[in-house]
Amino acid sequence: MTQRGSAPAIREVGAIVAVEERRRIVLHRASAASWGEEVADTLVDLVAPSGHELATRQGIDGGLAALDAMEQRLQAQLRGLRHERLAAFHQGIGDAVTKQTRTLVISQLAAIVVIAGLALGLR
């Protein structure tokens, strides 16, 4: 714990200084009393909370690039899944048509045999 009049617990992060939250509040009140609310708000915005890492343009660009790469991978995976599902659907339709055709042919042959038997038996 720092004593009154001692140096505040701060750490520099680039051009912005990180300070504990209660010190940020004291800074805001003092600067608002001296310079007004707008200047106090701007000053406190420039002082980062202690323990927080500030975003940089390079960090944001890197994050966006990582998100773009992830999106590309996900789209490729979705395309692959779509093709797999479509192939499975086509295979299912082909199997169903084959089964239906086989059943129809067998029933037609059975009907022909029955009709031929009836025609020959009635003579």
C-alpha cells in the first residue's frame, strides 16, 4: 500500500500509462474540478486501467487476419460437408430407385405368369 504523497502505482504501456481504478476516479474528479468534464473524460480515457493490455493497430490487424483464416477453413469444411451430404443423398436416391424398379419388375413378371396361367387354364 502506498502512503499519501508517495508515487502512484503505475506502469507505462507505450505512450499510455496504466493506473489502478481508484486512482483513475481521483484523477477524473480532480481534473473535472480544474478543467471541466470533457477534458477529464478525455484524460481518463487515455489512462488505461491497471492490468489491461491495450489494443494496437497491429494487434487488431493480426486478430482480423486470424479470423479471416478461420473463416476460410470453416467455409472449406462446410463445402466438404455439403459435398459429402449431397453424395450420400444421391446414393440414397439411387438405392431407392433401384429397389423400386426391382420390385416393379418382379411384380410385373408375377402378373404375367398369373395371367398366362389363367389364360391357359381356361382353355
